[in-house]
Amino acid sequence: MGAQLPAGASPVAGRVGAASPQPQTAYQTHSGHIHFHATGYFQTAQVGGRWWLVTPSGRPFYASAVDHVSASPDFDQGTGKCPYCETIASQYPSTASWATATVARLR
């Protein structure tokens, strides 16, 4: 008996089937039973109302990353204060020293 697609899933977008062991990669793949068509490119696909990031080999994966880092002021509209600015000022002698420490943490 073949695998069945979840309700609302597109047979073009992906298929449900037995997961096979995959070599360790630089990204964390989903260990479930969802597998998508391998295109050779990173892509997005939707199955059962849920969107997935998909590897070039068709494996769904999770992305975890920093989207930006800035010491620029971000004021709380209710209080007019900048809590992050205050934290930086209390822990670093200058914005340049904050930047050096931040780059080291991100590496």
C-alpha cells in the first residue's frame, strides 16, 4: 500500500513516505516522514497547510539564524527609554567595543 498525501497537499509540492537515513549536513533536517521532490535548489513547499523549507535533496529543514545586529537606538514608545542602549552603555565603554565583542560572539 502506497503512502497517502495529507488532505490539501499537492502531489507536485511533496510526498509522504518513509524517511531514509541521510548523511549529516550543514543544516538540521526534519526527522519526520515528509519528503519533497529533489530539485537541486533550496525551496519552500506546503503540505497540509504548513510551509516547509526544503533542501536541494528534498528534505525539510529548520533554519535558525540571526537576521540583524545593531546598536542603533530602539526606543520604547510607552516609556521613551531605550533599554538596549542602556544595557550597552552599562557593559561597554563605547559602541566600537560593543561591536568587537558582538562580532566575536557571532563567530
